[in-house]
Amino acid sequence: PDNPELVSLRRDGDLVWVTLERPEVMNCLSFPTLRRFRTLLEELASDLSVRCVLITGRGEKAFCAGADLKERRTMPTERVPEFVRNIRLLMDDVEALPQPTIAVVGGFAFGGGTELLLACDLRVAAPHAQIGLTETSLAIIPGAGGTQRLPRLVGKSRAKDLILTGRRITAAEAESMGLVNRLAPEGELEATALELAGAIAVNGPVAVRAAKAAIDKGCELPLEEGLAFEADCYERVIPTEDRLEALAAFAEKRKPRFQGR
């Protein structure tokens, strides 16, 4: 059975916080932690009343230090591929959530921790946060999407700089290359993340999910096919009550009240 103490889920109105609860080991990802995390994501994927998912790690030291290397050391070699596959599947699950996701990075994120924030839609970081795909320094390569998601986000040349050196960068440098969307002022990480999540949650939920899908899938297609996919995503919002509510609110000079349908 899943251990609820490893990863917690907290509902906050239209938003949900998913928190890695292992600060004593830098919120690293063990087999049981991965299982619990993936179970929660499965529940969230089908709960469309959630308008934004915030993913974070307990404490101010680490967001997520990646794979549990202590567990890895004692793991039989033949189990390692299965473990890596599970980390990879976790990142795919995060990326596949229909709702927008925000990584709230309150400390360092190395290896799989960086891969986790890369799988999210947006990233907010505390000033002291550090980010790095450090795998080559352990004689391995990023195995849970790092070599694919980082260059798609910041470009090939910057990704090679980070991955081939294995260096760790500050939140400020990460923001300057577009790896971090918002750099929170000291002590205001949660407030900054909630402001961003709130700015998403006030919009039409069906439209937000359709826009996310249009960007994620469309960007991987040639432009002509991407534009056709955008048109398909637009079709989803035309019959919604929310679209009519937006028009009515505009006419009546008031704020729209979206129901997500």
C-alpha cells in the first residue's frame, strides 16, 4: 500500500499542492515515493475541478535531490532499469496532467529533481534555489527526460552547457535563460507561486486545458499540422457554457464566473 507520509496532497480552493514529504533525505525519490506520487497524479488527472497543480518539496533546503542514491547503492543491478523506468514514467505522468502544473522550487533540485521541474508547465524558484542535471558527474546521463525536455525549453547549446559539465546554476541564472518563469523575492516563494496559480485559475478551465494541449502537442508537429491541431483544440471551447458566460460578463461589465463546462 502507498505511504501517505511520503507525498502529500492538499486542496486549496481550485488549486492543489502536491508535496514531497522527505526533507530529511532532501526529498529524494525512492521506489515507494514514486509509487505514491504516481497514484496521486492518477487521481488528479481525472479531477477536472482542479484548476492548477503546484508541485513542491517540504523544507527550505531541497525541492528534490533526484533518485534515492542510498536505495540505489543496495539495489541489485537488474532492478536499476526498472527504477529508472519508474522515474521516467513519473515525469511523463506529470507532463500528461491535463491541468497546468507549477514547480515551486524552494531549495536545490539536482538530477531527477531538475527533471521533475522540467516536466511541469511553469517554474517558480526561491532566490537560494539551485538547479542542475548533475548525472555526468556520476558517470551516467539524465534518464528521465532531461536530455529531451531541457533543450526543448532553453535550446540545444544551453542544454549541452549544463548537461555536459553537470554544473549547478543559481535560480537567477536559470531565470535568465528561461528555465525559471518567476524568481520569488526572499521569503515570498509560496505567495509568488499562488499569485501565478491564481492568474491561471481565474481563466476558463476548459480553455486553459485546451491551450496547454495545443502548445504541448502542437509544438512537436510541423507548423501546418500544429495549426490544424490548434483548430481542433479551439473546437473544444466553442460549445462551452464558460464561453457564453465570458461574452455576457463582457457585455455587462463584470467579472466572469467560470464553471469549467
